[in-house]
Amino acid sequence: QVQLVESGGGLVQAGGSLKLSCAAPISILGISVMGWYRQGPGKQRELVATSTTGGITNYADSVKGRFTISRDNTKRTVHLQMNSLKPEDTAVYYCNVRSIYSGQYWGQGTQVTVTS
């Protein structure tokens, strides 16, 4: 079973920063979009940020100006730098990778908790 390896979640005070990282195994061919989604308590999973192979990024309005997505195509990694964190950013964050050949893959999720 193909697994994305996530790291970087944790507990932080409001206003603080965290960086999430995700690595895709070499077995996933034809990676196109890499990104992050999140699911807060009692909420549906929502898009946070995505990045295409060509470097086009997309952000949820709620995180624009605070979060930055970056990726390294050679290393097959995607990162999410989260600054000025708010309690409403508390959620399980999931890495998502899409392949032009085999569909999409999800990470196991990493908890981000922001205290006020």
C-alpha cells in the first residue's frame, strides 16, 4: 500500500508557527498536484493549499497571507509553512498527492492544535 509520509504537526500558541512536510514514495509516478487539506472538529475536510508541478499555487481564503506551500519535485516533497496560527486552524492536516496515472493519495494525517 502506497503511503505518504507526513511530519511536523503539534501544539502551538496562537500567533505561532509550524511547518508540515510530506514525502511521496518513488512508486507514485506522474505526480501533478501536491497539497494539503484539513479537517477540523465537526467539520468537513477542506482544501488548504495546493501546488502544481509548474509552480502554480492555490490557497483557501482563510489562510492566504499566513500559510505558504512549497514543493521540491526532485525530492518529491511538499511543505506547508504556517505562520500567525489561529485557534480556528486547529485540525488534522492531510497531505494529498495526485498522479496523472493512478489517481490521488492521502497521508495519514497530522494533528495541529492552536491554543488561545
